[in-house]
Amino acid sequence: MALKTRSSAAHAALALAVSFSLTAGGPFAAPAVAQVQPAGPASVADLAEGLLDAVVNISTSQNVKSDDKAPVPQVPEGSPFQDFFDEFFKGDGGEGSNQGQTVNSLGSGFVIDPSGFIATNNHVIEGADDIEVNFANGSKLKAKLVGTDPKTDLALLKVEPKAPLKAVPFGDSRTMRIGDWVMAIGNPFGLGGSVTVGIISARGRNINAGPYDNFIQTDAAINRGNSGGPLFNMKGEVIGINTAIISPSGGSIGIGFSVPTELAQNIFTQLREFGETRRGWLGVRIQPVTDDISESLGMTEAKGALVAGIIKGGPVDNGSIETGDVIIRFDGKDVDEMRDLPRVVAESPVGKAVDVVLLRDGKEMTVKVTLGRLEDGEEQANAEDAATPDEGTKEEGTAPDTGAQAEPEKADLVLGMGIGDLDEDARKTFSIDESVKGVVITEVTPDSAAAERGIVPGDVIVEIGQEAVTTADEVKTRITKLKSEDRRNVLMMIANRTGALRYITVRID
């Protein structure tokens, strides 16, 4: 259909050119026709020819044990199907199906160093007992796994060639623009080195594949088996690693995704040097800055990452960054939205001193921070039994069963919430940790503004308008004051019973 369309367009352009040439110079001369631009590169044959030898097919095998104890079907002696049944049900061991079976899979990769380092996707080799690399000339080499990074779905392999291999260079994916031509080479459906051409359809795609999603989207045909293969620019430089597709049928529908080299190149360098990743770590819990939150903070636009918590023992557990700060720039890079911050921090070297620009109490300020190591910090973060919010509002769960215990005395409803002082009875009733300070929420009216934000009984109001509250009367006074100022929303810091914090805005009715 695409070829037919281009052919029709070419005929139409030719007809217009002929028509204009016949009338040129006459009293009704038509304006000059703009030169028709080609529909794409005339040919990528020379480019592909120089790159095919560096792209490899990766085959893996994994022994999967089976617990299937079903009896093996019996066939008459001498049956023509005897060999088939023996092979299918007994396998090489001849002891039945409970001996396990070998599962094979195929993917793609490419040589990044003549000494034998090969880049691919983690999901191509994950769980493999045996990895074999097949080259374009038909040769095969066993590969060992150097290291993996599940967060970006990348892996690095090493083979031992007898002679230097053909390698391809990395390019700068940051210079690529939407509409630029690209070429993919890989092993779709096990067919071997296949070349497809398309354009960059979009940049910075987030498909919820990992914490650092920043995919290049392309319409160059990518199918099963292309995973781990390179996406080239028209200079023959790798600007992406083909990783995922969107397809109801499993085949290409023109929506494929590649990990950009601006992210991948540093990962491969770390895997080669250390066998693991060593990412920078800031030690904060963050959430998006919504329109309501930005309005409550007096910001002119919703941007940046709102700090909802500080990891104990982390790089900024010294007061340099505080909860309620909005980080808008990190080491010279703008943080336009929340997901930008984890990526730029992770790409920074461990131990580097960086400038962090933030908004605090409506004023912009710069603080100096020395980064820690994410892989070490994850253990500290997990120990606090809290997760980084990735949505503006997140329900933390329901109130625990209180059994025969008496509930705190009901208070007047405020924004659909019953509130009370956080005394020992309230802590016992809702199992609230001793470290949590604030005003306890004893009830939430269904369909209220508070219920819409996922607030549940047992949550604790820590701050209102970035000011700490310790009594129910303080909460009422603050909200009354906001109403008198004709505020539409109230910004609150909420803690769950374990102390995990989040910022939310609740509509003032």
C-alpha cells in the first residue's frame, strides 16, 4: 500500500510539472513548482553492507524441569508413530517427562569491541544456561555473561574470537530528531540478518518498562527476535538498542521502541568495567508536581519533582534538601517532570558533587550535594518499608481491624475527614508508629474530597501548607484561614501508619 501511494504521488507530481511547463510564459503562467523531495534515502545497501557483519544472532537454551507425573501414552509395538512418541514424551533420558526439557530462544545483538564484547537485551539472555553467538559468516562462539541491568533491560556478553571482530560505533542519540531516518538490523523470527528502514516517530517515550524509560520510538519494522539489535543512524552509528514493540498480533505494526545510547552507552561501560551498574543516588522520595500542588506552592507552572521524603542515612540526610522542596534543575539539567530526576541522577557518577536548584517557600535556591551509590541506597530505602510514589495520589491501604478496641472520640468533619489528636489511644487503635507525628484521621466520609485522594482512617496529617500541625484545632484553624483567602485546594503532607509520606491536595468545598 505504501509503494502504491508513493507511485500515485509521483504520477501526480509529474502531471503537475507537465501542466505547468505547457503554460509557462503564457498570460496565465503558473508559479514555479517546488522541487519534489525524495520519499526516503535512495538506497541503504552500501550502509547495510558495512554493518551486517557486526550484528549477531543470539541463541540461548535453558533447562526447565517439569513436575508433570502424567503417565506416558503407550502405542502398539512397531507403530509408525513409535519414534515420535519416544522423542516427545521420554526425551533423551528415556525416563518420562519429569526429567525436564530444554527451552530455546532467539534474539539479536551487536559487537561493540573487536575483542569480543557484545551488547544485547537482558530479556534475551535472562535465565539462560547456555548462550551462543551466531555471526553473519556462519561461525558460532559460546558467550559468557559479563553483566546485566534489568532496570534498562541491557546485558553485555563476551566471546573469545581468534581474530578481531567487526564492531560498530555508538552515536549520539541526543542529536537525533523526530523524522530522521534510521535503520534496524536484527534476527526477526529467527530469520537472520534482516534490514529494515524507517524514521524516528517520537522521542522520550515512557512505556512503564522501567524507572528510566526514555525510549526512541520508530516505525522501522521491529519484530520478535529483533530484541537486542542495533538501531543505526544514516552514518552507521548505533543510536538505540531495539527492545520492545506494541503489537496485538506479535508482529510489527510500526510502533517499536529503542533504548537511546545516551542512556545505554554508560551502562555498557559500567558493566564492562565492574560487571555491574554503579548509579548515582540522591536519597529522596519524590512525586509529581500537579497543577493543584503547583498552585498551592505559589508556582507559576507545574514542573519539577516534589520531595516527599528523605532517606535516613542518604546523601541529603543532612538538611541540604528538605521535604516539600521542589527540585527543578539537577547538575545543569532541567527537571521538567518527576521522571526526569531519577534518570539524570542515575546517569551521574557516584561521589560527584553536583548543584541542585530547588524551590523552597516560594524562593529559588541552589544547594551542593555529593551523590551516593544507588545500589547501596536501595537497601536503606527498602528498610524503611516505603516506596517512592509515582502518582499524585496513592491509596496506602485500608484501616486495620480494630477488633473490640474503642475508637477515638469523633471530631467535627473537616473536608470530609474526622480528625483527632494523635495520643496513645489513637496510636494503639490504628497501629501508628511512634515516629509519626501530627493529627490522626479517624474517619473519611465516602465520596468526599478526602476520599477522592485516597485518604483512609489511620492516616496522619503532618503538615498543612508546608507548616507542621500537632493538634486538631491547628488543622481547623489553618483550613479556615485558607478558605478565607479563597483558596481552591489545601496542600497537605500525609503519613501512613508506618511513616511513609506523600503530598496531596484536597479540594476545599
